[in-house]
Amino acid sequence: MEKNEIDPRLQTKAKQYIEFKLEHERTMRETDKAVLESLSQSLRDQMLKQINGRVMKNSEFFQKSFGSNFLTKLAMLLDEQLLAPDEYIYHVWQVLKDIY
């Protein structure tokens, strides 16, 4: 960043974000994955349907655009991505391609 003459304040923000992201991913992902992986396949599927299904139930776009069978399949394939503190996005394009 220094080589590219990035403003020192922006460098600090970027470094703090990276530290936050690495720490968050390390602790939360390991815990979440360990819990899910310790469950039976049936329980894991139910958990994913409920966790990811909640996102789609709260989305007018998903509710108006897709049927319940599709949304159930989609819930099983979503993968949460951390972008910044308190900001999440779900990548659905590859998932949609896999379903169709």
C-alpha cells in the first residue's frame, strides 16, 4: 500500500479490516462448521434450511420470484461470505446455475 502511495488512514482502515476479518473468520467459521459437521446429515440439512431459509423468507424478491421447492434447494447451497463488520452477502449465481 505504501508503494502505491495509499493514504495512511486508509491503510490503517484496511489493516484493521483484514485483522477483524481474519479473526472473525477463524473463530466463527471454525465454530459454525464444527457444529454443523458434528450433526447427522438430516439435522445438518434442517439447520441449513432454517438458517438460510430465513434470509429468503425475509426477501420479497425471493418470495415473489421462486417456488418453495426451489427455495428449499437453494437454502441448502447458500454460502455466507463476510464482507465487513455487520455486512453479509450471499453469492447465489453459481448456486442458481447448479440448481438449473
